Amino acid sequence: MQKWVSVFWPSFIMSAVATAIVFMFLDPAEFARGDGPGLTNLGYYSITFLFLWATTAATTAISYFFQRPPDSFNSD
């Protein structure tokens, strides 16, 4: 359980920060006027947050994987 918390908690925090930074420069109302899917502002915020959470969780998991000692890879 601690392994999963150590992967998902930092990625949650960083995705929240990244979402705030993205929407400081982009307005979701602009997307709603375009040809994109007809989502509300909350929908755009949610999709962006979940996408950023998934990508930062993947990078955190890769970092966690490579922090293991070399003996755990090779049992020779």
C-alpha cells in the first residue's frame, strides 16, 4: 500500500499544480466555442486533470521502479 501511495500522492499534487498552470493560459470556454466536444468548463478541467494525473503517475512509477537495488533485477 505504501508503494502505491508514494506513487499516486506526488503525482496528484503535481497534476493539480500543472492543471492550474495550464488553465492560467487557456480558457475552457474557448474550447466550448470550437469544434471540440461540447463539454462544460468543469468537464475540461476534469479531463485535463485526469490526463495529467495519469502521465505524472506513470513517470513517478518509472522513477520508483528504477530506484530498486540492482540485486532485485539480477539474481546471479
